[in-house]
Amino acid sequence: MSTLMALLVALFALVIGGGLGYLLRQSIAAQRKNSIEAKLRKLIEDSRAEAKETLLEAKDKAVKILEEAKIEEKTRMGEIRKNEDRLIRREESLDKKILTLEEKERDLQEKIERVKGIKQELEKMKETVFTELERVARLSETDAKEEMFRKIEKEHNEDLTRRVRKLEESGIEELERKAKNILTTIIQRLATSTASEVTTTTVTIPSDDLKGKIIGREGRNIRALERAAGVEIIVDDTPGAIIISGFDPVRRHIAKQALEILIQDGRIQPARIEESVEKARQEIEKQIKAAGEAAAFEIGAFDLDPRLLNLVGRLKFRTSYGQNVLMHSVEMSHIAGMLATELGADVQIAKKGALLHDIGKAVDHEVQGTHVEIGRRILEKFGVDKRIVQAMQSHHEEYPYETIESIIVQTADAISASRPGARRDSVENYLKRLQDLEGIANSFVGVEKSYAIQAGREIRVFVTPEKVSDLEAQKLARDIANRIEGELKYPGEIKVHVFRETRVVEYAR
């Protein structure tokens, strides 16, 4: 019984506890719900307040923007009205000017009509007068003029002749005076060097001990250098110097550069000598190109073909009566430009014609014909302006003067060549003899190259061994000597050397 009571009490307590727990949970849940709803209401109220503030700010900004737009529109309208007023005033002014011009035009037209009427009346009166005069004098107008001229000529023949002669003499004197003044001024404005080219070049060496290395064992090094470069190497007692002799400036410069390369390198032997000479030739080609470009730049000729400038650069190593041809051409170009300016001719045509006037001399030893004819063919080949060709072709009077620029180029040539110290005739004749000497040797079949040395007293001829045998080499030397005796005039005797050399080269790999 007591156990049953205890279970009942426990069950009752459990029921009461569960009910109380349920009521407690319901109370807590209600409190939480009220708290969340309050927060949500607060958030909603805050959002509404913030939205109101944002809306008010937006309204304020919109009002400000609207006011600024109205102010800007008012300003623009004011400017537009001002422009309209200005245009209206201009239109009114133009209308007034147009009316004035129309009135002036009508007045002018009326005056023209009146003048025409007066002119017609004068013509009629003139015809009437001439008709009356012809009737009275019984001479026509033409006959009357001729009669009057005959009478004046008869009465004043001597006076007229004297006056005409005086005008001619004074005109010629004035022209000669002006020409002399122009030429004198141009020569004074151009002050260039008049140093002539020589036939030797000196190479400075750091020590006289190098002379032995340059000569080599039994002279093999110096012979190899002379053969490769085509010059004569003079090693004498002159301290610190070696002299290179040759009439061709290109060969001398190649030999000089090759020697400088060998001295700097220290290895002086035949194989190395040939490499140095070839390297020096390439360097000289670069110098030729640079010289042509520099000459064109100096005279302001920027549209010439680069291949043409390369030929111009080769003139740096040509001389005419001892005068450097490239320097002579540039000097002529400046003179021609000044003359063209004074005479109202085309300055660029005159300057280019002067620069290119001797371009044929760059290849005259390779091509048949005079240097003028060769130059014409070269310029025509490169499509040079016909006016430039006409300007350069007449400087030796081989072609007629077709333009004023051709006369200017010929005059510039005469001025440049005739200046004191500019040319040396004896040197030119000497160089011509050396060139003829090599030309005779090179004309034979089998000759590879030839060099005139010892001031023309010796010529060295190198033949191709495959084409010329030893027996033929002996005969060739005799034939060359006979040709020289028959065609050239020279003092003393000329020694002819014929070299036939066979080289065999193989590589070990």
C-alpha cells in the first residue's frame, strides 16, 4: 500500500513538474518573441527614418542641380542673345556695304560707258583728220611714216651711229665689270686648301727594330706586301718611318693600313700580310662610301642614288694634275651654287652638275671612252635628272651649252682649276706615264695584275700559272718590253719582271 502511494505521489509530481515546465517554456518563448518583434519594429523604424533623411537629401540635391541648370541656361541664353544681336548688326552693316558697292558699281559702269563714247568719238575724229591729211598731202599713213623716218635718218645718221656704238661699248663694259665683280666675290668667299697630292706616303713605326721584321727573312715579307698591295716599300735609314711609294693613292692607303694592322698585331708573315691587305681593302671601301656621303651632305644633295655616291667617293683617291678630284668637285659645287644664285639659275642643278662632272674618272681605267662620255652613261643609267646631265657634259666643250647651268659648271671648273697652286702639270704627266705602263702590261692575255714601281723604272707583272707556262712567261716579258719601247716615251730604261707562281693549299681536318 505504501509503495502504491509512493508511485502515485511520484506520478503526480511528475505531471505537475511537466506542466510547470511547459508553462515555463511558454513564458520564455513569449518573452523571446516579444523581444524579437521589438527589435524588428526598431529596425523598421530606423530604416524608415534613414530613408526619409536620404529622400530629403536627394530632394535638396535635385533642387540645387535644378537651380544650377536654370542659372547655366540663363547664362547661355544671354550669350545667345548677344551673338544674335552681333549677327544682326553685322548683317545690317553688310547690307549697307552692299548697297554702297552697288551704287559705286552703277556709277563706274556709267563712267565706263561715257569713256567708251568719248573714245569712239576720238577714233572717228582721228580717222577724219588722217583722211584729210592724206587728201592734202596725197600720202597714206604708212608712206608718211616712212618719209619721216628717212628724213630723220638722213639728217641724224652720224649722230645715231655714234650713239648706238657708245651704247654697245658701255653695255659690254658694264657686263664685263659685273662679271668680274661676281667672279671675284665668289673666289673670295671660297677659301679652300690648294695642297696637291704626292706619290709617297709615310708610315710611322714605334721602333726601328720592326724594320727587320717587315723586311723578313731574305726579304720575303716585304716582297709579299709589295705584291699584295701593288706598291713599293722603301725601308731606309730614316728613323721611325717607312715610306710607301706608288702613283695610285688607293694602293698606297691600302698598304699603309695593312702595315699599321701588322705592326699593331706583331705577327708579320706572308699569310698574315695577305689577310691584312684584304682587311685594309674592305676598310678603304667603307671610307670611299663615307667620303661620297659626306660630299653630298656638304653641298646639300640628299636625293642622289647611294651607288652613285659610292662612285663619287672613289674620286677621293683620284688626282688631276696633282689636284684631288673629290675636293675639286666639291669646291666646284660651291662655286657653281654661288654663281647660280647671282645669275638666277637653278642652284641645285648647278651644284649637282658640278659635283658629278668628273664622275667618269672613277671608272675611266675600267671602261672605254672619255671621262665625260663615261660620266654621261653612268648618270643616265642611274636615272639622274636630264638637266643635271646637260649641266655636266659641257665642261670640256665636248657637247654644246644647252642650259645656263652648263655654262656655270664650265666656269666653276675653270675657276677651281686655275687658282694658284691648285694643279701641277708635271705630276699629272708622270702619273699618266705610270698608268699607261700598267695598261700595256694588263692588255696581254694571262696577266693577272701588274704594278709600276721605282718611279716607273720597273714594272712587276703577275701571270696566271694555268694560262702561262715558264716558256711563255719569258716570251711575255720580251713582248711587254717591245710594246713599251714602241708606245711610250721615257728617260733611261724600264725593267720588266714577270712572276709565275703556283700555290697548292690543302687542309688537315
